Amino acid sequence: MKTYKALTIAGSDSGGGAGIQADLKTFQELGVYGMSAITAVTAQNTTGVQGVYPVPTIGVVEQLQSIGEDLPPDALKTGMLFSPEIIMAVSEYIRSFKWENLVMDPVMIAKGGASLLQQEAVHALKKELLPLATVITPNIPEAEVLAEITIRTPQDKCEAAKRLHDLGAAYVVVKGGHDTEADEVVDVLYDGHNFDYFNSQRIQTVNTHGTGCTFSAALTAELAKGKTVKQAVQVAKSFIQCAIQYDLGLGHGHGPTNHWAYNQFAGSEIDG
């Protein structure tokens, strides 16, 4: 039986709710062997980000080189990349190793509002990394920045998805979690021709730290196992819905989601 492997290229979250910690927990829960290349170390908890300490670019490069020489991933995802230099290096190594099934989570702002991406890095993200993506998974604020559009309506989400596809991403998922006036969370998947919509009940909670990381990690794990993008999005949607619904109640701010909830409470029913 094959052991599927997934790689996360992202920042470390000392609070354990987002970043590589969330990614590796999600990979494990979905039966995929997880690997990581750390781009930055953050000091953060549920109340905010107290410090961001980027890894030197050469340190990121050597991590990728080590993985590429011995443990090539079946799928990979990017999260917090911080600087243009790191984005350029990551993009170069993805091309060099011909890694496929790239899920790009364009992490820009932490749940508490702290910036996690240098302003000048947005251009590099769009020019270098986005065209390599099998799937890009922005939330509404991220899609607004990348697509250069204000999103207020469902039609705006579709237009943003089209623009991001035109920039080179094979598939685009514009997530609806930030559309807080709606009773349902509607994620839009666009493949360049058709739109698919994934609906879930909105859960009123502040414990949503790491939702974007977790969703994209679940999508990555499913792609690593050979699922189609649409199938992978469906599992990721179910996984994060359970993780939010059965939260852990930790911390004094935006608490983390529950990464074992999908398997413990509803995974077999939803997946089957």
C-alpha cells in the first residue's frame, strides 16, 4: 500500500492553530505523511501575533533541496511566504523539481489583523507562484488584493475567480467565510469553464484561527491521494466545517479549530 506524501511550505505558529502545525495535523488526520519547509517563525497565540522572524532564504532553499532529493511530495501547499526573495526561491524549486498538485494559500493577514506578507511580495506572488498553482484558495480579502476587485456580491466572487484563473491558476476557490452577512458560507470553485458552489451552515464562533491553513491542507492531502480537485474541495469543506463546529475552546482570543473532529465526529459519515 502506497504511503502518500504532502509538503507544506509555510510559517510556524507557536500557538499551534495555523501554519505548519495546522497543516501537519491535517495531513495526519487524512492519512497522508506530512513534511515541512519553514519560511518564518512567529510568536503568536489566540490573541494575536507578537513577532515574525523570517528564515533566511538559504535556509528555505536547503529545506526544499533536502526534501526534493529524498522525499518528493505527491502534493504540496504554500502558506505564509513573507518576502519576495522567499517567494522567488520557492517558485524556482517547484519548477526545478517539477512538483505537481500545488495548492497556493495566499496568506497575507493573520486573524488578529497583523500583516504576514511584505507589501512588495504581492507582485512576486502573482507573477512567480500563482501560475504554478493547481489550486489557489484565497478568502475574500485576499482575492480582492490579488484580483484587484472589490467583492460585495456572489457575482463579484465569480469575477475574482475568473481574474485569478487568467493569471495562471488552473483552479480557483474563493472562500466565503468573510461574507459575514450571509447565513451560509458559500465557496466558489472555478476551473476556467464552470463554477461549482459548496455551501455550509455558518457557525457563530470566534474560534476560527487557522481555518484557511486547515482547509488548504485538507485539499492538499486529498490531491496527494489522487482525488480530483472537486473531490478534494468537498472533503476540505467537510473537514473544516467539522473543525469549526466542534471547536476546542482554547485561549482568550480567536481560538484554534479542532483538527481531529472530522474523524472523531463525522468523517466516516461525510466521506462515505
